[in-house]
Amino acid sequence: MGKLLHYLKHTYTQTGKEFDLNDSYWSNYSEGSLMLFMQMSLVFVISGQQAPWFVKPVISGFVSTVKATYLNRQVQSSVNYMESELGKTAHGWFSGKSEPGAGDFMMCYPINVLINTNRMPEIEIGENLRKWMKAVETRPAFQRAKARLEEEERKAKDASPGTVSKL
């Protein structure tokens, strides 16, 4: 996703011609640091849920231990770091500018998952990240994307009655 985003920025915008350290840093941080542990956590949870009944207690115990002793700590550490860094910006964007940049775009998915879903309820989210998410959610592009997602989910549900969309 990061490479695609950078290609679009560099190809189709005037400001995309310049290298932006903050955008590059937060784009890569999102994919290479934060999402790594969030995805691993999701895989572990699903593994525990889908384990055969006779090994489920062992697998579930293993998953709980790994999440509590390693994965949740890594995600919480990342959240604390992001919270701190947002607190240092004048405008509250990861880009460090008065408007969001590519890094903000890339951080949108993992932060949205942490704040607006119940996938990692044990992670404590600070006020700076909550303010950032609210600012993202009020932007017209986010509203259009959300409406489009809801429409696509509705279409998928209508096309396949009795199944749950995974979008």
C-alpha cells in the first residue's frame, strides 16, 4: 500500500515531487512496525478460535500468553510513541503540517482499528490519537470513503444472503 500511495503522490501531485521525511517515516512505521504486531495478534486470535477442539485449550493458553507478554506490549509501546509524537506537532497531523499527508493516510487504518473496533480492547488509546482520529473522520474524503464502504458491504450482503461480509 505504501508504495502505491507514494507512486500516486509523486506522479499526480505537485507537492509529491519533494521527499517528505515525516510522510515517509509514518508510512513505513504504519506498515513495518505497527501493523506487523496488530496482524500477528489477529492471526494468533484466529488460530486459537479455529484450533481443533482437542488442542483448543492448549492453543488458547499459548495465544493468551503470547498476546499478554509480547504482542500487546509491542502495540501499546507503539501507541504510546504515536501519542507522544502527535503531541509534539503544531497541527496534530503526523505529517507535521497544517494538513494530513501520506503518513496520516497510512496511519488511518491501524488507528481506526484500535479506536473504533473491539479487536484489541486491552490497548489504551490516548487523547492525541483520539483527537487525530476525529479530525480524520470529519474530512470529506473520509466521509466519502466510509459511505462507499458501507454501500459495498450492503451490495455484498444483498448478493449473498445468509453470509457475513468480511470487508
